[in-house]
Amino acid sequence: MKEKERKTRKQKGLPVRVSIFSRICDMTTAAEFSESREFIEFMKNSVDDNEEIDRMTAELDREADGALNSTIEYITDGSLDDNGKDVSLSYEESEDTGMGGTVTTLHTSYDRPQIVTMTRSGSLTSCITFNSENRRQICTYGTEFMPMQFAVYTRRIDNTLGADGGSLFIDYDIEMNGVCTERSRLTIDVTPQ
């Protein structure tokens, strides 16, 4: 979109409907399940009762799917600001996410849609930068005890947020002390009300 065209489409505080879908995979638990699977495979080669091994494998797979993946999906109201150069989306987090009382703001620009900054304020505070060019970013998460630093590794961003809504997809990893602890895929769809 040309800059002149964007300037005529400025929006301030446009009420929007925000649909949020997040799938999170706990990578630390994944490592534990991987070790269990290796043990079962070892047992398969040294035990004659393959029926019992198959039952153990199926049970492990069911447990792993529930433990490794969690999904959060909800719809909320939000506000969209567009000044012709930058777009900001703000919405209140759901109690179901464990972040009730927290306002999340996503900020991006038309010139650099591959960079998205997420700030949270309220009961939780954080500032996270997702950047598909400079993929690894050091970020801060405020806890009630003290701030905690972690790294975000952005795998992919698809960003069409603009004056009329749009969508945002972010695929990223969370690293703690150099170890990947979580992989998340966040999808946000925004439509004017």
C-alpha cells in the first residue's frame, strides 16, 4: 500500500473483534518423553512380550500428546490504532490464559511487517520482540518476585495487520539459559466491529 493511501486510512481506537488461537508445545517435557520412548524401544529388542511393549508405547503417546501440547482459543474485543505508518492492536487477556487483568498490545509498522513487538501490562508485564530477520531476541518478563530474561527465536511471521484489521501468525521458540523450553504458534485474526 502506498504511503499516501495509508495516510488517508488512519484509524484511532477502532473497535475490533480479536480471535486468538495459540498452540504451545512444552519442549522440556518432550525431551523426557523422548527418553522414555528410547527406553521402550530398547525393551522391545530384549523382551519377548511385544504386546505389552505396544501397550506401553500407546499409553506413552497418549500421555505425551496431552502433556506436550496445550491449546488456548478465545475471542475478545480490542482496539486498533493506525497512524499511516504503524499499527497497534490492544486487547485484554482472558482469565483462561492465566493472565486475567493483563492488557496485551501488538505493535508493527507497514515498512517492517516482519517485526512485531508485544507488550503486556497489568497483572503481568513483559516486552517481547518477534523479528523474522534478526531471529533471536533477548526479552524480559516481569514476575511478582523479579524480572526474568529469556530469548525468543522467531521462526516465521505472517503479518497483514492494517487499518481494516487483518491477521498475524507468529511461530516462535522460548529459550531459557540457552535451552529451548517451548515452541508456540500464535494466530490472531482481527475484524472491525
